Amino acid sequence: MKKLIMAAMLFFAFTPVSSAKDFELIEAFPEVRCMALNIYYEARGSNLADRAGVADVVLNRVNDNRYPDTICEVVKQGLQDDNGNMRRNKCQFSWYCDGKADNPQNQDLWVDAQTLAWTVVQNGKYRGLTEGATHYHATYVQPNWASSLQLVGRIGAHIFYRWE
């Protein structure tokens, strides 16, 4: 699956993204779309380094055998009820099962998230920024899992952690 996605992306690698129509093309790649949605809902409005850090964590999880093998599976990971529906507030990334619609409203920030997602997934740019972090949280929360992981550092509005 990863090879198929990368091959398709290579086909478009040298085509500049410059219009709304071009972003329809990007959204045709589900893995890039999942990454863009995660960047948008986890860090929209944050600085570039913070948004890239969020993307880096997703890819670090894809590459870690403790997590699912694709970007979409990582982003959508969470607990389900007996009917297969996502349990509210029981996802790895809170926006995915917060009960709200997942349709980006701010078009400028959505274009920004798509551009960064394409750059990270397609070109590997900003990889390693979080030094292997597989977790993060916003600076205004204190999750109970944070003390069990190694602190990597803070970028913008997020604090990043990795396994020992």
C-alpha cells in the first residue's frame, strides 16, 4: 500500500500545487488527506515547526510497530463501541472522535495543511524534527501518560515525547 501511494505521488512530484483545482488532486490521495486533516485539526494556526512536528509524530507512529501501518490508520486509531462506531473522546487524536463534523471551515488554513501534508509525505521534508516523538499534547493539558515517556521538547503549542 505504501509503495502504491508513493508511486502515485512521484508521478505528480514535479507538478506545482498552485490552485484550488490542484488541491482536489491532492485530496485524491487518501494518506495525504488524512495527514492534512490531522495537521489542520491538531495545529492549524500554529507556527510551521509546530505543524510539521505534528506531521512528524504521525509518520513516526507509522514507522513504529506499536502503531498501525498507514497514515490514515494512525490518525483514525481509537476505541470503537459494539457497533463499530468510534467512542467519543477515545481516539489517539482527539478531533477524530469529538463528535464534530470533520470538514475544514477555514480555507486558507486548509490549503496550508494540505500543502504541508504533501511536502512531508511526498518529499520527507521536516522528518526528524521531533527526534522520534510518538506522542504530543497541547501545552494547556497534562495527560497522565506524559510521565511514562521521555520528554523531547516543546515546539509552539505542543510538547513532544517518545518511548524510552
